[in-house]
Amino acid sequence: MRFVLSLLLLALLYKAHADELSDCKCWEGYKATKTNEGVRCQGILLLHAMDCNVPERPKCVCTGNVTGILTDSSGTWCSEYANGKEQRKWECENKAEWDKFYQSYPKEKPE
């Protein structure tokens, strides 16, 4: 009887662990991993970990003379730099995709 209870407990612990991992959604290039801090998304090719279920932002689409993508407290921007100084910045050209993302995740929208 004790052996059966031990097997049942082991099965329940395995199920709880599997559910915890399966509830963790990670970005491409990351995998759900059990750590000392709980379940986290661990980079596969990077030495980087992040929380589970973090919404992935759209890629900023830019055309023209773009030298960088800038993300600051006011949002994400296409930018052009020369001689180490920002010459200009403008909104990502896939604005509809960003608007949809912010509608789905309002806490991610810059103030």
C-alpha cells in the first residue's frame, strides 16, 4: 500500500511539474526551464533568462536611410544617426501592427 501511495505521489508531482512548464510560453529562441527561481524562459543560444508569458513586441519595420531602431520611454522608433548623433526619428512603418499589439497589451504602451 505504501508503495502505491509513493507512486501516486510521484505521478502527481511529475504532473504538477509538467503543467508548470507547459503553462510557460516563451519567445522563439527560448525554452521553459525549471530554475531555483521557478519556471523561466532560458535562452537557447544566449545566456539570458526572462519571465514566462511576456508578450513579444512586433518588429519595427523601417525603410529608407535607417541606421538603428530606438526603444525609449516614449516608444519604438526608426532612427538615423550620423557622427554619433541622432539626426531624426520616425514611427515604425507597421503602425497598425503596433496599434493592435498595444490594444491587446495596454500595459506595454508607453505613456
